[in-house]
Amino acid sequence: MTLTKTGIIRKVREEVRFKNKEKGPQLFLFPEMDCVLLNPKRAAEIVDHLFEIMKRTLAGGDDIFIRGFGKFRVQFKWSRPGRNPQTGETIILGSRRRVSFKTSPSLKEKLNGKRV
């Protein structure tokens, strides 16, 4: 199953908790009440801001490295000759930048299991 942006927002809302500043007597009996959950709007704002920061960084030509996850890298592709498959006509494909992703060794290990 594919994890979408909405799914990421839901996971952030479920798993991110902030310490409650107000201490009440019930906290001794129920320590899980010592936290505040994010509301859906705030969780969406956090995820949107994160993606915007990543987009600006990549658009500026910089790489993004996340330890334990991987590296997003901007690569430059030179213009090259191509062919229109319908007509067979030769055309020039313009130069462009593209984003590639390389997984970290720890993520590869987690995905593939330990190698013996």
C-alpha cells in the first residue's frame, strides 16, 4: 500500500505528542494523559512546511541527507538527441535537472534483512 501525504499527516497526528504543561492529579494514575495531541490542521501545516523546505532546497540545487533514511540528490542531465516514436523524427531533448534518491545502508538492511 502506498503512503500518501494524507497518510503521513495522519501518522504524524497519531504518533507525535507534546508534553502537557499543566499537571493534574490523574497523571499519577494515567501517565499517558501527560501529553497533548496535534489537531489535524496543525499536523497538516507541519507536513506541508517540511515538504516546502525540501522543495526549496532541491530547487536551489542542494542535496538533502537524512541520516538513517537516505540522500536526495539533484542531478543535471545534458541535452541529447532523441526520437519521436510515432514519426521516427529525430529531436533534441533539452537539458534538465532531476532528483535521485539513494537509500542509506541502515535502510537497505531494514528492507532486505541481514545478509549472511
